[in-house]
Amino acid sequence: MSTRTWNKDRAAKRIESKIAQLAINDIEIKDYVRDTDLTNLPSHVAYRVDGAHLYADILNLTDLLDVTAVEGETCHRRTLRFLNLHYRAVHRILQRVDALFVDFHNQRLHSVVTKPYDSESNRVHRAVAVGKLVIDVLARTGEDSDHPAAKVRVGIDTGKALAVNNGRRGHREPVCGELLISPESAIRHTQARNRAIVFTRRDHARF
């Protein structure tokens, strides 16, 4: 099977071509309403979502994996099993609390709490509770394991964000970000690059 080497000029031309194909007048910005499905959105559609964004990151993942240098393949398998259990547990938590799953960027979770719709402070409190639950479940998942305990940091942002889909074919996923540029420009650049765009949000809090 032939392989293609990434080329900067070719990539830039592809991005510009995609941007040109998505006219600003064709872009639709909608307000998120109760239980709107944000998966498989058309390339020209985005939703304005008011929610509390929850991030949970395992800070010492390298330490968890480095035990393989001493204890070999078996310990590596146990570490990967631990991460798999963590991913599955987080999905169950988000389903139980009715929070939106955005993605796992390697080991870092991004989810959004949108309920209750009429109270930002209650959404933040709920996100804090979900973050604490993730930390507690992760600690229990790692009990009696042969690797170091996972060190977890949780961050919460709150405010309005633009939700779009990116990716190609069967690999599309939601992306959320606060707007530092116009909504239309954000959508065009996201769809053109087929990748997540990261924005700085406001009201950042950690515990």
C-alpha cells in the first residue's frame, strides 16, 4: 500500500479550497435547545451552547507507562486495561448525569454540562460534582494495581461556546469553543482543517 508524505503547500491549498467551498451566507448558527443531538451536524451548521465545560486530565500518564521498563509487558497491559476501564467508567458517569461527551484527547476528558438550562451557577456546581465523581471513580479503578496512582486535575470553564462537527467520513466528532473570532470564520476554518480548534474560555476554575 502506498503512503503519502505530508506536504505543507498541499495542505495549505486544501484548506483554502475547503474554506472557499463554504460560503459565509450558507452558514447557520442556531441556539442549542433541550437535548439537541450535536453529532453528525452538517458542515454549515453550528449550535450556540451555554454550558459548563469539564476537563479531567491524568497528569502522570508517563509515570504509569514507564513501569514497563522495570516490570515488562504484563504491567503495560495492566496499565492499558486501567485506562480502558477509566474511559468506560467516564462514559457511564456522563450518561447517568445527562452530560454531553465531547472527546478524549488521549487521556484528557472534555464534556459539557448543559442542565439546568436556566442557571449557570447550578450548571457549574453540577460540573464540580461530576468532576469529583470522576476523580473518586478513577481512584477506585486503580486500587490494587501494579502501577502508581493516577494524579488527576479537573478544570471547569463556563459560558457560551460554538458547537460544530469536524473530521471526515466516519470519524466526525463534536468540537466546542468560545468565539474569539466571528462564528462564521470559526466554522469555515474548523471544517477546512478537519481538526479541533482550541479557544480560551472565561471563568476558569480548578479544584
